[in-house]
Amino acid sequence: MSLELVCPAGTPSALRAAVEAGAHSVYCGFRDETNARNFPGLNFSPDEMIEGVRFAHAHGAKVLVAINTFAKAGSMEAWKAALANAEKAGADAVILADLAVLDHAATHHPNLRLHLSVQAAAATPEAIAFYADTFGVKRVVMPRVLSVEEIAKLNAAINVETEAFVFGGLCPMTEGRCSLSSYATGKSPNLTGVCSPPEHVAYSEDRNGTATRLNGFTIDRFGAGEQAGYPTLCKGRFVAGGKTSYLFEDPVSLNAASLIAAFAKAGITALKIEGRQRGKGYVTEVVRTFRAAVDAIDAGGTEVEVGRLLAGLVEGGRQTSGAYKKTWR
Amino acid sequence: MAEHFRGELPRLLRILAAPAGFLPLGPALTLAVRRFARRKPTVFDRLGEYGKCSFLIEPSDLDFSFLMVPDGVRSEVKCMRRRATQPADVTVRAPLLVLLGLLDGTLDGDAMFFNRAISVSGRTDALVALRNAIEDAELTPADFVGATGGLGKLVDRSVIGGLGLARRFTGSPIHGEPS
Ligand code: SF4
């Protein structure tokens, strides 16, 4: 069975671009705090979601709706409405993380196919079995801290599908559990749907280059002509032990294209491209390139040179295979 | 400052473009944006409260800049000589061809930022909202001149073809490859 390519869409036009570029599935979310890409001007209204699903289905593609933030205690209305709107739109699956949202979906929307978001950080056979047995979860998105060998072992011990990130921005921390953004701004991807929210980000230029500030904290400084990265704390440069360095993670993008064949062998069902906050230019190029790469591997051909083809689209101008090939110290 | 950055218009073209600063570009663009707001109001819904913000757009290779308030049918665009520094909520600076590539979705805003082809200052949230609204707008050159049907297609084909040629000629980033 060939690998399913799951592609990002932050707007209806990006959804159409992804489908036209060859996405098997597109994932997207509603324009509120129920999804982990809650950026200003991004995402779908309920009507746009209906239209998006109609377009995708007419072209043979699926739509997976991300409702993957953690619901606020005592105020679950937005998450309940998102589930109802996803079902009404005819979504092929919803991607959830929160136990209460999973429970509500399993109880009130039994026909919705449930996928477990990377935000739930389920990385053991026991955790995955719990979600599958309790809520009927059919697919789990793998946390980006596992190696390919670990995913292969996990797949042998579980009976649900797995989906692994193959390209795009990286969270170096375990997803759903990072508090760096909350610490600096009071808002986080886990609860508000956005890491390092743009209303807290400011760039200023002086003779030494560009300084990036997050809620008043200077988190990086780029010299003229130096590659830049996202303004998240994990990609900031700090002084520790008398040395200035990227303390948590360099500004690099994940590119695991060289592992597509290994992913298929490890029993992974779907490959996910990150980037709902990116534009149509990115979506078209990345989806088209990865579709060619997946088709080539499928046909027993050789690898497509994804790294070179997409070099200009990546954060910090650098790419990494992340934890997939990492041997932890 | 270097005389010519990658992707910027060559000196001769900049000189030729200079008189454009005296044309009534502002009123023409104001009309075009308002006309577009009537046709596609959802694009401005996407902007929400940020429609009231002012955006100063500075083509780094031209001597004039644009100040825009994208407030739906009340939108306003002013064209100004560069020297007339105007306070704005957001300032975006990039070579003209890069700005046009961002407008029509050919280029990716994040990639342009990573590669330092654009520089931004001011309210990042307003800029992100505008970027996302423009992304979804699927703007074409015909939208700016109000051309529709066969004429619209002709305008789009000629302008997009011309821009492609211009990008190749100036070495402007294509799909955001490192500059
Ligand atoms: S700070 Fe970095 S690791 Fe933490 S949530 Fe944000 S992007 Fe992810």
C-alpha cells in the first residue's frame, strides 16, 4: 500500500493548491483556539470548511480537521462546536489531543473517524492502546522524538495506523508539553493554539542587524545577510556558560525525505508535511516535490532530491532528519 | 548600502520608474482595492480588526512607497515620495518584484523572511493577518485594473509572464531559494 501524503492548508486557497499539487489528504482547522495554528487571518470558517471538503472530495482527496488544542476547563463550547462543524462539513477524520474532546467526539459523533494529534504525545504501546480502546482512535501521529527503529517497534505492538512528520518546522520539545511560550507570553500552542503569538513578536533593525523580541525579551539577533528562523524561544540564541549559542535547537527544518522507504518498511501509513502557517507557494512546491518522491519510492525507483529542491523554503536555510536518525546521548 | 541587491531592479529601470511616483497611483489603487473588497468581502473578514491598521510598503528599489489601510470598501492607498516618512503600524521593505511575488502568492512570505529578502517592523500580528488574507485572496493582476473575462485573462497572462521574465533577469528569488 502506498504512503498517504497528508498536507497542510491554512486557507481555502492553500487547500486547493495542496489538492492540485497531489495531496492525498489535507489537514486544516477552524479560525479559533481549537486548533494549534491559531494565527491571525489564518484558518477556515465553518462555511469555508464545507466548501473545502467538497473541493477535496471532488478531486479524490480527504480532509482531516485538526481540533488539537486542550479544551479550557468548564468552557468546552468552542471544541464541541468545532466537532459538530467538522462532521457537518463531511470531514474524513478529526485530529484530537484532549481527553475531554476525544470523549465528547466518541460519545456524540460516533461516525467521525478519530486521529490522535502529535499534541497528545502518545509514544508507547500502552498509551496508544488506551486511546484506541477507550475512544476508538484509528490513527496516531507520532511525536517527533522517536527514531525510525522505535516507530517500527511501536507499529509491531499496536493495531492502529501511524502518521509521521516528514517535512517542515520542528518542535524540539515533546509536543503538548512545552511551556516556553507560556513562560514568555502567557500563551501557548497547547491552550491558545499558537506558540510565540505574533502580537508579542517585534523586530527592530539597527546597525548590528535585526533583533527579535518576544514580549520584550530579546531572543535573537541576525546580522545582515544571516539566515533567520521563527521567533520561537526554542530557536533563540542565549548566553550560557559565557557562550552565545542556540541553546535548545538551531533554526532548522525537518526533512526526512531520505527515509521515505524506511518509513514504509516501518509500517507507517501516512507522511505529514508541516506548515499550515505557510503560503500557497510553499504548499505547492513541497506537496508536488513530496508526491513525486513518494510515487518514485512506490514504483521502486530512486529517491527524488528533495533537499536540494526545497532548500529555499526551509527555516534557517538548513535541514535535518531530526530524531528519526538521532542516537540520544 | 550596496548599489544593487539580488532581485532589485537595475539602475536604469529604477530611473525610468521614478516618474511613476508623480502619477495618481494612490487614488487608482484605492479604487482597485475598494472594487476588490466589493467582489470578495471574505478576504477582508479574514483581516478582522487588522483592517484598521496602516501598512507602509516600501519597494527597496524605488523612490516611493505606499501607505495602505485595507479597511474593506473604506480602504485607502496613498503613494508617497520615500522622503515623506510616515508613521505606520507595520512597515514592510523588499525589492518590488519580491513584493509583487508575495501579493500574487508566487513567493512564500516565511521563506522570504528566512532568506532576509524582506524586512519588517511594527505590529507583527497585523502583518501576519494581512499576509494570510492576501494568501487566500488569490489576487491576480486583473484585479488591480478591474479587468474581467477574456480581457482579465489577457492582462493576467501578460503581467505574470512579464514578471517571470523580470525575476529571471534580475535574479530575484524564485520559490524562496536562498539569496
Ligand atoms: S517553543 Fe519551540 S518546542 Fe516549544 S512549542 Fe514553541 S516551537 Fe514547539
